[in-house]
Amino acid sequence: MIRILIADDHAIVRGGLKQLFTMVKDIDVVGEAVNGMQAIDFLRRTPVDLALLDLTMPGMSGIDVITRLRALFPELPILVLSMRNEPQVVRQVLKAGASGYLTKDSEPEMLVVAIRKAAAGGRFIDPTLAEQLVFDIDQPGIAPLHEQLSGRETQILALLARGRSVNDIAADLMISNKTVSSHKAHLMQKMNFMNNADLVRYAILHGLVE
């Protein structure tokens, strides 16, 4: 029997998943959580064979939740079930330590296969997403991610990539440290950066800094 925890802030989603698993003899839902902290608290008390995790829940970001779970429970398989299907998001999730990734429009049978494979120590990615990951290269006509940023966010991204601190940027632009920090948080979220190193690599790759 595969004992799983479902972490998703939507009750309808959790209910639908539990209904699905009642029809699967070897999967048993032993716990639910509506955010990352609840998931961590539950797992501290109750061992499971797999955590089925939504990526966008209140509180900690999905990446942060995965990172925390991987640090606390190194052997725990983590399978992400999300609405997000961007290749860069999938890469960040796998880099953080997830065992697999599916989108919520996947067929139920595929989800069951993914759970069984991840619980057995394997890895699973939705085949459509896997294809996107393989062929996700800069192509003519496809706008780079930073074009979704505001002008101010793009400006702050470039300054951060040059090694300027929040305090330095605030002084340069004559705005408050809090405003700079807010812009930084927004652009990090929009670009799916996990840390400053990701930001610098992206800026160099796309010619945003000399």
C-alpha cells in the first residue's frame, strides 16, 4: 500500500483526488494539507510513502516547500501536481528535489502511474512536459521571460546582476529600501529565480549586463 499526503489549498481538488484513489487498491490517502507548513507538520508526525504537492499554495512558495521537505525528509518521494506547465518552472521544481511533475489536466491513469513509479524510487515527468524540456531553446518569435517584467523591475534586475545591493539600488534610484526589496521579490517570483545566482546567470545569458 502506498501511503500518500495530499497538499493542495483547494478542497475540490483534494476531494477529487481522494475520490480517484478510492478506486485504486494500492494507494491510500492518509493526510491532507492546505499549505507547506501544514504538510511539514503532518510529515513530522506521520510517515508516508509519497507527498503529492501543489506548487502554488498560501505561504511558502512551492519551491521552498520542496527544498524544506528534501532537507527534512531526504528519502521522501515528492510528486508535484500543478497548473503550471512552463519548462522553466518544471526545471526549478526538479532542481529543488522533486521526484516528478504532472499538470492537473493529466489523465488520472497517468497520475496513478506517476505515483507508483515515484514511490518505488523512480522519477516521472508528464511526457508532454518532458518534450518541452528537451526542445526548450531560444527560438525566433518567442519572447524572453524578462519581457514580462515592468520597466522598474527590469532596471532593478540589471542592477542586482551587476552586484549592486538593495541599499545601493535604493540610493541610486532615490527610492526606499522597502520598495527595492518589493520589486526584487516580485521579479524573482515572475522569473522563477531561486536565488541571486540564477538571476545573474539569466542576466548575462540574455545580455542584460555587460
